[in-house]
Amino acid sequence: MLAATVQPCPWTTFSADSLTAILLENGLSAGNVAHILRSWYRNDGQLDEWARTRVGPRVVSFLETSITSVPSSISQRHISSDGTTKLLVNFTDASNFQPTGSIPQSAECVLMPAYRAGRAMACVSSQIGCAMGCEFCASTENGLARNLTASEIVEQFVHLQREARAQQRRITSLVFMGMGEPMHNLDSVITAIRCIADPDMGAVGWRQVTVSTVGIVPGIDALAAANLNVHLALSLHAADDDTRSTIVPMNRKYDINAILSAASRFYDRTGRIVTIEWCLIDGVNDNNTQADLLASLLARFNLLRRARVNVIPFNPIGPGRDARGLARRVLQRPPAPRVTAFIERLKLHGVVCHARDTRGDDVAAACGQLRRTVLRQVRS
Ligand code: SAH
């Protein structure tokens, strides 16, 4: 008689490797791990008939006793007029509730319809809150609450996948541009990517995943070394250290030279074009001098043809306080002609450059608007 040697846990905790290991440990065949995972991702953690037949009754009964469904739930859903859907996912498992004081237990994730019919992009959080303190970003307002586990990251994807299915869409890309700094929770981010984007599972491929960072140099090198073949996005936002340190405090630790060298190494190692994110803020980083400086920096680091610049007109985050409790200065989006002029100036220098649109801003789901929402859980 076979006994499960594991505590039951959600199916989202398993990658191909860890599922193989647990099946072998329990004396079971691991030959059909890919079928199991594929079926789980397609059927919300259920084995379909085809997978059941392939894996056989012993494995099916083991999985039935060892694997539980996703414990998190959606506590809020906002749908923007442009179809962008923002979910607040609550990670407190009601059946296994542990009082956690005031530590928030929810994070936001977003589904954006792609321009091609039937497709969508998923944006997930890597942490609850954020410690980076970027002046223009709402996620940082209450500081960092905690890292998300790999399973909690996968769960966001699974909730977004359900949402996409209901909209007759398929998620074809995944970005780590929600709350948090992925490089400060890199092990969980990498584990989650291995789960979601395993080529055997037929969900999104590694090449459709983008990890965005404020510029944590060891993290960029570690991501390259992980050989996942994912995209890197670098939140640069300014082309001189004085300006960048004002809006991105982490620049005092990893300055522009250090992060662009890391971006260049990332390209050398992976061959993947690096995306440079530039949140365009009125009167801060939207002048021609910044555009000229950015172009010369990209040339200096041999990134002109190996990086593309994504210009994101600033999304208003309203008045508020920074991580130190000080009133934030009021930032504004530049007028549309300035956005166009900035992009044209970069193009003049041969920089590959696009303007990202600002979808979801009417439900605060656009870039930088994801704000930690404190949900106090009360045991009923
Ligand atoms: N910490 C990581 C991941 C967060 S991603 C990083 O810094 O990259 C958040 C993305 O949204 C980044 O590209 C960031 O630069 C952008 N962003 C943040 N606040 C914004 C705002 N108010 N308007 C437009 N873009 C913003």
C-alpha cells in the first residue's frame, strides 16, 4: 500500500524537477511529469482524462492525496474601460489561517489584452510592497511587507489564466513588473518561471518572460547565469547619476555605469535584447539633454543595437508619502508633444525606441500604480 510521504501542498509548488523527485521518492514512475503539469496548467490543477490514462491509477491516487488546489483567492477585481483587469489576490488560506498581525497578505496582478485578438499579457508581483523607494512609483509607498513564495507567484499567474480563459484569451507573455523588486526575491522568481514557462508545459515559453529590475547588479548577473533565456528590463529613467539618484534611490548603490555594464554582460551571455525602461516625467527626465545623454551612454556600452528603449509616460499616482513618511513632490506626465519629441530625439541618434501606452490607468493598474492594499484578516 502506497503512503504519501509528503504534507499535501498546492499543485502550484511543483516544477518538472520537484514533481519528478517526489514521484521517484514515493516509488512511482516519473515518466509522465510533463503530461501532469500540462494538464494542471490547462485545467486548473485537475488531471484531464487523457493525462489520467497516461500516468496510470497509482500516480493518480498519489496525486489525489498529496496535491491540493490553489489556496489563494481573488479579493478584488477591477476591469478598466480598455479591458485591463487588475486582481487583488489574497494569500491567506482560510482553511489554514495563521494570525499574521498587520502583515499584508495580498498582492496585485494584471491581465492586459494584447492587440492581437485572443491574446493577453500577464503582469505579476514578486513581493508585497517594495523597498526600492522610487519617487514615481506607488508600490513603494508603504515599504516592503514580505517576499512572495514561488507558489504565490505561480498562483497569480493561474488566477490571471482563469481570467484570460473567461475572456477567450490566451496568455502569451508574462512580465515581472508588478509590485516589488524581482532581484531581491530571485530564487522564488526563478523557481516560478521554471514552473510557469517550462517548455514541456505548453504555457508561455521562457522567451516570452520579462524580468524587470531597478538595477540590482548581482541579480542581473545571476539571472543571466540561470540560463532561462528570459528578457531583462532595466528601469533606468535617467542618464546621469544625480538625476537618477533623486528618483531611484538604489542608484546610490548601483550607479548607471554599473548597471549598464551588467546589462551589456546580460546580452553577451544570453543574446537577448535588453529593454531600457524610461518613465517620462515632466521637467525631470524629458528634456533633449537626457535623450542625448542616454543615446551616448547606450553607444558607450555597446548597447545601441542590443537594447531598446521603452518610454512610459508617467502615470499619476496622486499625492502621498514616500517610504520615509515625507510628502512626495507632485510629479506630472509631460504633454504629448514632449513625449513625441523625446522619442524622436532618441531615434535621431539611432536608438530603437517605443512609447508604451498607459493601459489600465483608470483602475490604477497601469505601471507604477499598483499599490499595496492592506487587508486585515479577521478570523471569523
Ligand atoms: N522593481 C522593478 C519591478 C517593478 S516594475 C523595477 O523597478 O523595474 C515597474 C515598472 O513600472 C518599471 O518599468 C517602472 O519603471 C515603471 N513605473 C513605475 N512607476 C511608474 C509610473 N508612475 N508611471 C509609469 N511607469 C512607472
